[in-house]
Amino acid sequence: MNRDDFATLAESFEQLPTQEIISWAFREYSPDLVMSTAFNPGGIVLMHLLKQQGYELPVFYIDTGLLFPEVHQLRVTLEQTFGIRFERVLPALSLEEQAKRFGERLWERDADTCCWLRKVLPLQHYLRGKRAWLTAIRAEQTETRAKAKLIEWDERYQVVKVNPLLRWSEDQIWDYIERHRLPYNPLHTQGYPSVGCTPCTSAIKNGEHLRAGRWRGKAKVECGIHVPIWQKTFS
Ligand code: SF4
């Protein structure tokens, strides 16, 4: 399919229930379909929808080495709940190696480079050779994600990207989680609606945007996984 075909397909997907988009992706791309998760609520809803439809596929997460302990605990719980063995994707550099090469606490001085090394490059490596990638991104999360499509060709990773929850609201996600009594990260009830790495995630105050606690004080709103921040090469 070319770029125009994906645009047409994305438009037709706007009329479909989420389950049918997932079914289409599974029929079309399994066993070369993978799902990513950061263990945020949308990902948990997507895992449950897959489970309900009887679909099994590799689910991976990127372990930057800086995740909250609550995230690791939730992963164990979800393994038991859904019977998923999550694939752990690691950056090429350990935190010690990164500090030696780029200096201590790179995230404070150059968060884009840190995200590039610890998230984007590992993802690029993992997706090499895969055909399609299922995500739980939602349009209302950021202005940049609002431009995403239900299905699109991802030029950077050379995969088809399917975003079945794109039109879901935050309320819909939480209604679903409560209705199905699904586990979730306890940090979400402590002022952290969006959880990333420990040094770059803070609690939000009343009235703030749900992602205001990510990279607080910086202009940065994306890690670069879903929306390109810039391209960088390292010798
Ligand atoms: S979120 Fe922060 S610590 Fe995590 S990879 Fe990005 S800059 Fe580094």
C-alpha cells in the first residue's frame, strides 16, 4: 500500500468500532504485529481488548532504567492478569555508560538526547523487520498526537502504525478500566495522570494539562517515539 492507500484506509476506519480496527490489524499483520506499552491506562485498555478478542501478540516495553518501581510492579500484575510475557527492550548504553560518554544526569541538560538514546534508538532497533506496530496513543494527549491517524505508514520505523484508541477520551479510558476492574498504576491517583521516567515526571496541580508533569519546565512534550523531535547520529 502507498501513502494514499493508508490515508483512505484511515478515513474508513473512522466509522469502525475499536474492536474491528484491532481485528483488521490482527488479520492483516499477525504474526508480524507487535504492541508497545508504557503501562499507562490506554495500554491496559488495549491489552484487555486484545485479550477479550482472543488475540495474542508480542507486547514490549522500553526499560530506560529510570522507570518508577510502581511501573515494574504493575507489569508483574498485568502479566498475571492477562497472561502476557512482556518483551523488555533495553537501550544500548547502560546508565553508567551514558554518564561516562554524555555526562551525569543527561536528562537535566539535554532531555532530547537522553530520550533519543534511551527510547527512540532502542525502539528503532526493536521494530527492525516488523511489519506493524499497535499503539495506545490518543489524539487528545498532545497537539502533535492530534495529527496522528488510526492507521498510517511510519516512515521513520518503516512499519505500519495502528492507533485504535486514537479517538478515545480520558474519561472513556477510565470508565473502561473501572467497568472491567482492571489494574492500573497507583500513581495515577496521586496526581500523576501520565507516568514516564522518574527524573522527568512530576505530579500535576488542579487544572493543569494531563501531561503537564512530563518534562516540567521544559518546552518538550514528546519523548520522540511517536512524534519526531529531531534526528541525531552519534559516532
Ligand atoms: S524521559 Fe527523561 S530520563 Fe527518560 S529517557 Fe527521556 S530524558 Fe531520559
